[in-house]
Amino acid sequence: MGRTKQKKKRERQDKKRRKAEREGPSLARKADRYKLYQESVQDPESDVKLMQRIFKKRYGRPARLLREDFCGSAALACEWVSAHPDNRAWGIDLDPEPLAWAQANNLALLSPDQRERVHLIEGDVLEAQTEPADITVAYNFSYFCFQTRRDLLGYLRTARSTLREEGLLILDAYGGADAQQTMTETRDQEGFDYVWDQDAFDPIRHHAINHIHFEFPDGSRIQKAFSYDWRLWTLPELCDLLEDAGFAKSEVYWEGTDAKSGEGNGVYRKAEQAPDDPAWIAYIVGVR
């Protein structure tokens, strides 16, 4: 969207917001930021299917124990236990707020048996003790919070220690030329707009400051609903660090392309190389 169109859209939204504030509580004030995040960013059902496909192809059996680092509202852990009666999950996060939200919302939707198979820990992923997992994941680029090689290597070594002998660490990553620009991207959702705001990027340190905003039809807005202070790690760096952390090998899973639209088709397969893409998301698998 061009700057002129963005400015006009913002002016219309401000006008609607001022009118809505005169009439009563805005949609933004009544909205739940965690619910909006899950609706616009996460797809735990697809994530679970991909994780199981990768694990079963390597080890010839399904994974049963998941450790979700930086779990937030634990949507993935809840989907994991819902997928099979033998599945169990640990979720770890430092922030008590999303964990409390998870208990009141996501875990509340589970059956009593399913809830018993989800264990949430308020704590540091570098210190939390759990059973050895079949799969440990750090999704939504959460591990980008480690901004030095030493710190990320320390996390990857810890993550390796959380795994069984037959175990996988799965990370997601994003990149491309568009990821290294200050820009905003707006995506229509049902009843609101999701706004990804790349507020700052330093090409020397690959340091990024990003925000998520939510905008509503009445012109109201949740400004900086979520903010991130990250290092934008590259795929070669991550693969090298996994090797240094002691993983036997690393693999990259790249998204396929829809022949008609030219857009991503949501199907990820192991790849040794990939075409130039200005904006991509990939998965990196560390084999213990």
C-alpha cells in the first residue's frame, strides 16, 4: 500500500475512532489481543501435522511428547494433546500473563483428560526441567530474542539436552529482502485488520524492532499489541550453530509454490536450495 493511500486510510480510521469514542467503548477496548494473535498468526493444527510428518519419516513412529519453548498462550501444546490420546506436552514461558490466559481460555476448551496431559511452567527455557521430549519447538521466531552467537548457541545446546536420543528440535525462521526493510503490511482478518510493522532494521547487526497492531472497522486500534526486539538470524547461521551445538545434522524445510497464484502453498518439504524470494518463512530441523 502506497504512503498516500496509507495516510488517507489512517485519516478515515481516526475519524471513525473519534466518533466511536463519543458513542461508547471502542472495538479495540473490547478486544482480546491474545485471541486476535491466535486468529491472525497461528495455525497449530498444520504445525502438528508437519511436525509429526517430519518425525515419523525419520524415526518410523509418531512423536508423543512435545516441549514448547516460549509457549505463550500454549495453543500448540493444546492442539498437540488434542491430536492423539497418547500425546503429552510441556509448555514453558517467562511471562505469567499469557500462561494465565492459556489456562483460562485454551486449556479450558480441553477435556479433563487432555488438560491433565498439558504441563505449563512459568520459567526460563534455559533452566526449566522437563521430561526428555521427542520434539522441542521454538516457534513464532521467539528464539530471535537471543541476539549474540554465544547466547543463541547456549540456548541450542540446552534445547538439545531436552531431547530423547531419537529427538528433533524444530525452529521457524523468516527472511528475504523485504524482511530487511522498514515497512508495514496489513492483512484483512474477519472483523479486524492485522498489521505487521517492521519499525527498524540495522543491517550491520541484523537487529530488528517489530510490532503487531490490530485495527477495527470503527477506526479504533490496538497500538503495539505485541512488540519484538530481535536479531534476524539467517538460515546458514542457524544451521552452523546447530552443528556447533552438537546436533548430528540440520535440515531446512521450504514452502512450495502454488502454480496458479505464484504464492506459497503451505506445503513444506526438505530442500537443499531455494529460489530467490523477497519474503519467506521456513522451518529448520535439528536432528539430535
